[in-house]
Amino acid sequence: MMTDIIAEVKAAKTASILLSSVPTSRKDAALDAMANALDAAREDILRANAIDLEKGRRLVDSGEISASMYKRLAIDDSKIDGMIAGIRDVMSLGDPVGEVMSALDLDDGLTLYQIRCPIGMLGVIFESRPDVVPQIMSLCLKSGNGVAFKGGREASESIRTLFAILRDAASSAGIPAESFVLMESRDDINAILGLHDYIDLLIPRGSNDFVRYIQENTRIPVLGHAAGICHVYVDGDADLDMACSVVLDSKIQYPAVCNAAETLLVDSRVAGDFLPRMASLFEEKGVEMRGDPRTLEIISVKEAREEDWDTEYGDLTISIRIVDSIEEAIGFINSHGSHHTDAIVTRDMSRASRFVAGVDSADVFVNASTRFADGFRYGKGAEVGISTNKIHARGPVGMEGLMIYKYVLIGNGQVVRDYAGPGAKGFKHVPSSEIYPFGGE
């Protein structure tokens, strides 16, 4: 089995080179075919997912997967609609392959172009959430990248079904089927981590421990985040009605995901008015609250432990802390957050400006729910993941995170010796008006 998988990944690496030069019209036709195929195969998808849900219940009962992971496993018609919409959004996006990022005349008749191109071969390793398959496959196809998937065993039936539907549809539209590989064996993960000669970028999606394990056990560059510890800070100048709405949505709209709020920070100037109102809303929605000593003086909640400030609950639990200044809030977020998504609620834009400048996170929001940190909501069609890295790509990563660039120099017989040594001619180094001659389909 291991040998077959390595052979498939090698073949996918080769196919990714072919995919990188497939014309836009054919890629869009394949995406259209993929969306139509999902719509036509709803019964098959739901049937496969029902098998996984039944298996998942047993895994939750035995403690092998968490309740939040089980929630991410479920597919319904609405989620299939979202998969289809995501593919069609990717279809509507411009093709990044071959885009001219810059053009510079080094000299007359010697022009240097910076051209966007695919990274090449990706490895995507994820837990639960079978909807990752259409998201990633559509983005990889449009951006000209091959991809090898390794999903969790808890979602094996759903993943296998979705993968087959999508690959067959893409292949029918002229896309090399070898570009996409599904790895299923539990032992295959070690093969994935060791394939640094064939996989150019790894994208892990799952729990903190899972992502950290991937980061620590491979030589392949990793794009991702190890935790989603997100904060909402209610400033002393906040509209408290707005604050209640933003905080509630940030916590309960989908508590199992990485952009849900885990810690609520409240300015001491408004804590007495705000916290009782917020606590009532949380209680109605079944949210467990854990507060610092100052919070406990205002509302009756469980006392927070020190580790709560560094915990991603992924469930209907939130920790609450009272702070005395925006500087204290910023310092706390930078110390205890995961640099994922953090928000301020305030009517004072000068204070919002200080928050935006001071918080070192991939996504910093003003008067908006943390749940907006999402590739689809950002207009990327879908996302390959959310990155807290400070190189290459950051935040919700769409196709731009699957692209790199190459330099193309076009001359007319020039040689370096003409530009070296005493009396040599100098470089012009001016923006070029020359049209890149190799663009278009």
C-alpha cells in the first residue's frame, strides 16, 4: 500500500506540471462540471455521511474524537449547497497563473518580468470536515496545483465519495486525474510527512495538537495555525447593544471552529452594565462562562483557571476577564492569543486605530464578529486554511496562498561582461511598458 501511495504522489507531482499550463477555459469547465456533479450526487453524499456519523457517535462515546470534531463531520443539504457555491465562486475568480506582478527594464531590450505561478504539489491533511475536499480541490485546480489529501478515518466514507465525484467530473472536462490523490490508510500520514522531495507545501487542518504534530514532524514547509484562541474586547466607549450582538455571534454562531471567540475582555468602565446583559444572553444559549475574580464580583459564573486564558474550547464555553485599559487588552491578547482573529467593539475610532495597530494577529476586526475570518466571506471563493504565519500567506488563505512566482528575463543576446568592470554600461532599472509576450491562453 505504501509503495502505491508514493507512486501516486510521484505521478501527481508530474501531473501538476501539466496542470500548471492548462488554459483557464478548461479549468472553469472542470469546476462547472464538479459543481454539477455534487448537485446530482446529493443522495450518495448524504448516504456516505450517515455512515460516518454513525461511526462518529461510537468514536465520541469511546473518547477517540471530541464532540466538536463530531459536529464538523456532519453534512446536510445546506452544506452541500455551500460546497457548490464555493466551487462556483472559485470559478468566477480570475486565473492567477501567468499574472504579471512586475516588469522592469534592466536595459534597452532586456526586460525582467515577475510572473505568478503555482507552488506545484500540495499535501492537505485534515480531521473531520469533509467539505475541505471540494474547497481545496477547486482552489488547487484553478491555481494549477496538484494535491494529495489525507483525511481522518472518522470521515472516510464522506471523503472517499466526495473525492471520487469531484475527480471524475474534473477528468471528464480534460483535467489530468493523476493531479489529485486520496490517501486513506492510517499509516500513510508518515509517508506524507516524509515526501519532501515531491510535496512542496503541507496544509494541516484540525486540532491544536494535530497541527503542531505535523509542524514538528516534517521537513516540508507548513501553512497553518496550531490554535484559534480568539478574543473580543468590549471597549469603555462601546455601544453595548452592538457589543452584545457581536460577542454572541462570535461565540455561538459556530463554536466548534477556529474563528469562534474563546475569551471576552471587558473594559472596567462598562463591566457593571455590560456583563449582566451578556451573561443573560449566554445563559439562554447554554454557554458556560468562566470569569476572573473581578468578573465574579459582578456575575455568578465559574471561576476561571490560569489555563483558561490559553485554551481553545471549540465549544459553548467562554472565559471572561475585566481590564482597565485598551493597552492592557492589547497586551493580554498578544500574550495569550494565537494571532488568529481578534476584535474590538467601540464607537471611538482613535481607540480602534490603536487596537488595530497594536494587536499582532492575522485578522483584526472593528465592530464585527470574529466569525467573518473566512476565505469564502473574504471573497476568495473558498480557503485552503487559515495561517498565522508571517511569511508567504496570512489569515484566511485562498488561491494567493497557493501561488509563488518566477522571474522571466527576456533579452536580445546581452551578456553580463558588458555590465561589469570599469567603464561598463549601467543598468536602467526602470518600470517597463513592454507587454509580456507569453501571456494568454
